[in-house]
Amino acid sequence: MAEVLDKAPLTARAQDDERKSLVRSIAGYLIPRLERPDAPLLVALAGADGVGKSHVMNGLVDAEISPEGAIRPTTTSPVLVASDDGVGGWDELLRRLLSAAPDLQFQVAEAPLTKSVSFVDLPATLDLPANRPVLGLADLVLVVVTPTRYADVTTWDLIAELRSLAIPTWIVMNQVTGVDDPVIADLEQRLRGAGYELPVHPLPSDTQDPVAGLRAQLAFAAGDGRTQLIEPALRDRNARVLDQAAALTVPLGEALVQGEELGAAVDAEYAAAAESVSTLILSDGLGPGAAAALWADVADRLAGVVTRRIGVAAERTATAWRRTREGAAILSHGGHDLWRHPPDTARETRNKLLEWEATLGPMVARHTRRQLNAYKLGQVVAAVKARALGDTGKARRRVRRRLKDGIDPAAAEARRSLAGVATSMVMDDKQRFKLRMGPRPTAEAVAELRTLVASFDVELPAPSLHEEATDA
């Protein structure tokens, strides 16, 4: 166990984030692209604030789709640009994008390129997590830079993120003086130095249509070059998801085992406490003295017994937790009060016990031979309650005569009901203790993920897209 804990397993929130990322990768990109290899490409335009992403996209579709201006940022939420035919060719595209980005805007552009390419213009990538879900759906990302912004840290963080996600990436150098601009060579050198073999597409500002070359490259990628673009991406992203799933089963499995150990300690100690309270009530009742006393006084004393048993269970559980590294860590972060039940426990227990007395009327009525008036039913209830609490004296004849099977069956049910109320308070405190463990993966979740890993190659193969691409 010590070796497992030394690996610093993911927190429950981190595990949940990893699972969501895994699901997005499989359901959001791999399955739709495998099922529809001929569907329009989804190309995302990303980059730092003010580099001209909207200008590039407007040029590609030859329409004023995304606003351009001096006030930054001009794009504040993702903008999907597609033709009606293009969206119809990939039925789930809009739904999946809206799931990833609820504030998505949709614009129709009937241009030759949008028949085979849909675009999504992203806000400035200063906050990578905000754009990551949309980036994960893209077939290709165009990272737009300028001669004055291509060395920005945010740009290189974005490129590193895209490479880690195995998403095909092109660098678009906007506003260069020409194809021989020295900043292009410098950018290419920087990319190679960082280990990135990425194409750089210059957009010369001295031509009438700066994006003409890029538009032609995208048209080729969506047509004859589709296999060359998508097949390696599917293979790489397949492998990444497989690695991600395999890696996730380890911390999930460890968290499951650790949670089961801690939970077993809680269950054992509180089960013992509940059993002792139940036995106290069910064996011989609370004694003749309790039967003769006011119920409010008896409820006070019984509430004290229950809360003391709760305290013992909590303290013994904390002692068991200290023997494990994770349990000790939980106790060291505000867990030292776990064995001190909340101040309201005694009061809440007493109130629940007082309510028990009010339930006796309907319960006893089920044992009577016929419907009784309030006075006669009250006499029978009083006798049944006294017997349930431990009065061993003989009940009056008229009370016995009013019950179907005598007083003992009704008293036994009343006693079981009282034991249930008392033990329920023990179980409530058990849940309070267990909440300190935080959310834990279920055995079913871990098993399903391991099954996914084992069958991944069968479920999500990396197919050859040559025939489909040719047909497209």
C-alpha cells in the first residue's frame, strides 16, 4: 500500500476530468470520424488575441462572418461557420460543438470551401482549458500568428497542447511582407528546435488575396489529401486515448482499493455500534423502570446511550484509519473532529425517539380485532408501549381481548420499530464519517474502463481511409 500511495494518485476531481476528456476523445471525435470519414473537415482557428483569426476566416470563406476591429478581443465566443449542406453531411457536428461550447454562435457561409470544410473561430487561447473541448473535436487546427506575436508564450503553450492531444496543426503566419520574409525562416527554425515538424503557411500582405494559397491547401486536405491528413491523426489519437485509458485505470483502481479499505473500517465499527444499540432494545427492552417513566425522560436517556455508542464507533474508526497512509492524511486535514459527533446529534436522536411514540397508534391499530375509538385505542397503545419497553406484568384482560393475537406480537413490532429509529441515527453518523473520504470510483466504473482498454483495438480500429477519401 505504501508503494501505491507514493505514486501520488490523482485526486477524485482530476480523475473525473480525465474520464471526461477520455469520453470527449472517443465520443466527440474518434467514433464520429470513424463512422463518417467523408464528412466535412472541422478546422479550428486558434491563436493569441489580436493576431487576425477572424480576418483569416473571413478571407477563407469570402464573407464577413466574424467581426474584425481594433478593439480586442473581437471574438468572445466560438463561431461555427459552415454551409447548410456541410452541417447536414455531419449530423452530430452542431450538437457536439454545442455540448463542448454552450455559447457557440452559428453562421452559414455558402462558399466552395465550406462544402467540404467547416470552421470554428475560437476566442483568444489565453485560457486553454476553456477551448480544449472544442479543439478536441477538430480534424485540423490553424494556429494564427503574426511577425510580432509568433514568439509569445501563449502561442507555444497552445502548440504544445495541440501536440499532446495529437491534433494535426498548421501554423499560419499572418501579415508577412512576402513568402521570403525572414520571420518565416526564424519561426520554422524555432519549431524544429522545439521538436515540432509543422507546416508554416505565410499570408503575404502584398497580394490581393492573401489566403488564396491556404484556401487551396485546405481544399486539397478535404479532398485528395484527406487520407494523408486524417489517417495518421486517427492512428495517433487512437493510441493516445488507449494510453490515457490504460493510465487512468491505475489511479482509479488504487483509489477504489483505498476507499474500500477505509469504508470497510467505517462499516465494521458502526455495524458493531448499531448491533449493540439494537440488542439493548430488542433483548429485554429498557426495563420496567423505563416502562413506568415519562417517555420524554426515557428518550433523553436512550439518546445519551446512542450518542455514546456513536462516539465509540467514530473513535475506533479513526484509530483504524490512522493505520493507513491515506486515512491518516484525511485525519490530518481537519479530520481530528471526526470522532466527536456533532452537537446536534443528541438532540436529533431525542426528537426521533419522541416521534416514535406518535407512530404507535397506527401500528397498534393494525393488530386490533376491530376499529376502536380514540379512548380505547389509547388504552391498548399504552399497554403495548409498556410491554415493548420492558414491562413484564400481565396486561388487562380487556386490552388483550381487543388485540387479534394478544399483546406480545404488537409489542415485538413496536420494539423493532424503536430499535430501527435508534440504529438509523447510528447509520446517519456513519454517513457523516464516510463523506470525509470524498467521491470514490465504483467497481463497475473501473471494470468498464479496463474492458475498454482490453477491447480498444477491436472497438476503435485505425482504419484505412483510402477508398473513402477517393470516393469523397
